[in-house]
Amino acid sequence: MDMKQEEITTLHDLNLDHKKLLAAMNEFSDIRPVSVVMPMLYSEVKSDALPHIVDRLNKCTYLHQVIIPLAAQNQKEFGHIKRFFHRLTIPHLIMWCNGPRIDNLLLSLKSEGLNLTKYRGKGRDVWLALGIATLNNYAVALHDADIQAYNEIIPTKLLYPIIESELDFKFNKGYYARVNIKRTIMYGRVFRLFLDPLLRSLIDTLGTEPHFIRFLRSFRYPISGEFALTSDLSRDLDVPGGWGIELGVMAEIYRNVAIKRICQTDLGFYEHKHQVIGDSDQGLVKMSGEIFKTLLRVLIEADQIQISRPFLLSLRVLYQRNAQDAIRKYHADALINGIDYDRHLEETMVEKFSQQIMIAGNKYMLKPVGTRIPDWLRTMSARKKIREELLEIVLEDNKR
């Protein structure tokens, strides 16, 4: 445990009174209403995590609403999810994000010059949910639907620094220890073994630290999926459509928010569903490629760096060296804490991540324009009442 403060304000869990924090949230939310957005896949209804999350969300009586953007294949799956969430006593809405009615609404925007039908995945689902969440809320917290160690303090910690007027932050990023204490396993490999050493390697390759890299390195866990932000900020986000959503959101925060209005909060230990290692088309390896392409786009936009094949080759060599150093350090940390550490597996993952620097890097050079969904401010300028139309569809779908 530490209490060190760096460039980004860090809110530690040193002596946090959960009951007092929940009571304060109930008081503040009367003036500044807040909601939770929890994107999910239909398959997650079968997990052990979701019933526990619902039970704990019911304790968050300060919430104005819970919005669940859902990816479902058909009406039967959508109906199943609606019935499942009957046990959630907090007011809630299920959004069938890839359903025919929402698809038709987005298709109708083509005549306004916006082609939103080409986007699929978590990024679009989150973007859709933010559209209606920002209608009647001061702030919104986002987290996934597979958190096994979930409790009511997670959304509370995320939202409190934003609606407490003495603090009044605009963006709060959650960070945590990706360690399963019971099983003594260390997770978080995409950050530990890919992004963190990659950022160090970019500095070594460029010979300087670009401003955006410095910004990312100020956070304990820049690709966590748990964060909260004000509604006015949500309306001004260009959300990436793919798995680079977390890093893409960080790029938008970097562009739009002063450092003094940003904080990060300790969420403790964190356990959720683990992705397979996979390859360029699935799992953690695909995720690393998406993250890398998003990072390259932002670095070109923010710091005008030049990308070339020689640059990628140099970066790959330096990344492997820095990742090997990281493995040595995590091995030492695991050993002293009695945590099982599969060094061979970690080395194998570094090799796969290393390949993505060339694969994803070359793909980016062939198609350097990113797949960012236009922010809600632009969408609303094309059709003023688009969020209200979306909400009407969701309300009608939830009545059926």
C-alpha cells in the first residue's frame, strides 16, 4: 500500500468508511443524479458473476438508473435478459443494441450524412448507452458485467469524486490489483506484459517522451474498463468501435480535460472473466493489436510522430527487451508473495504480443484512419432529438 501522489490525483483506499460514502452518495445524487452503464454479451447471463452484481447493485440506492447495453442474436435472447433483470430493483433499461429497431434508427441517419451502421462491438454499445444516459444524469459510471469480485463500493468509488462538490472532478479512472488471492494467480497480462513495456519502448525509440505517453504513464491502469465521467464530457467523446475503446477514451480525456479535473481511484482487488490468449483474430492477442493501432493513431494526432517499417522493427526489439525486464520483476514479486507464476507462459505471451507490433503496425500503415464513432454532439447536430428517439425505442422495447 502506498499514498504517493503524482501528476494525476490518486485517491487511495487508506481508511475508507463504506457506510459514510454510500450515505453521502444518497445525499449528493438528489442534486446531481448518476447512473451506471454496464455493457454485456448475452452469454454473460450464464456466468456466476452477474447474479452477484445485480444483488450488489440493489444496494446502490443512490443510482438514478442502470443501463444495460446488450449484444443479443434474437428476440428470444433479449427477452431472457429482460426477465433476468427483473431482480434488479434499481430503475433500469435493457438496450438491444444490435436489434432491428435501433439498427433502423441508425440507418435513418445515413440521409443526414452519418453512417453509424458500420460500427459493431463494445464501443458502439457503450456509445449508444451514453446517448440516453446523458439525457437526465449529471454523471455516468461504466463497468463490465463479468466482475466476480463486485460489490456496491465499486460504482460508489467511481462516482463520488465527480459528484462531491468539494472535489468536482470530471473524469475518474478505476485501478486495481489483477490478482486472484485464493488461487494465487497474477493476471492483467495485456497491461503488465504489453502496454506498460510498450510505452517505455516508445520513449526509447523516439528518444523523448510524447505528451500523450506521459499522460498514460501517469495512470496505474490506463486500460481498465471501469471509469466515471460527467455527462457533458460523455457527449463530446469520439468512442472507438473496437477493442481499443479504453485507450480511445483515454485519448479523448487527454484532448478535452484539464489534468486537475482528472483522478484515479483504488478499487482494490479485481477478478473477472479471463480472455483466451488467442491470435490476431481473438483473445488477448487481438486486444493487444487493437490497442496498438489506437495508440499509433493518437500519437500521430497528438504528437505528430512518424510511423515506418524501420520504426516498427526498432520498437519491436526494444519492446522485447523491456518486456523481458518486466517478467523478471513480476517473477520476483510473485515469488515473495507466494503467487504461482508461469514464467514460460508469460514469455510465450510476450512473443505473441511482439508479433502484433509488426502485424497491427503494418495494418495501420495500410489504413491509418481510425474507426471512431462520431461524438453525440455531432450526431445531435445532424438530428437534434436523436437521443430522445433512441430512448423512446428502448422504453418501448422494455415494455414488451
